[in-house]
Amino acid sequence: MIGSGSTQEIKDTMAALNQEVMQIGQSMHNQPGDGAAGPSPGGEGDSSADSSASKVVMM
């Protein structure tokens, strides 16, 4: 059971966790890609995603 004083502690902990997750995301975004995290630019995955996106826009 969670005590009455725990609500603020949980909110504070969640805020700190969210900040750390954002920092990790920014760090990952700013690193040069080596293709390990997903399809490389110009690869098969990107071209199919781009063509399907343009089809949706044209309709």
C-alpha cells in the first residue's frame, strides 16, 4: 500500500526519470548513425516508407 506522503515522491521521481529519458533520446539523436538502430538512409525500409507516405498525401 502506498502511503499518503508517497504521491509527491512518485511525481518527483517520474519527473526526474522523464528528464533522463529525454536526455538519452537527445544523445541518441545527435550521434552519427551507423545503421545499427534501423534501416540506413536510402535503404529498402526508408524508400518503401517514403513511397507509401507520398501515396497517402496524393490521395
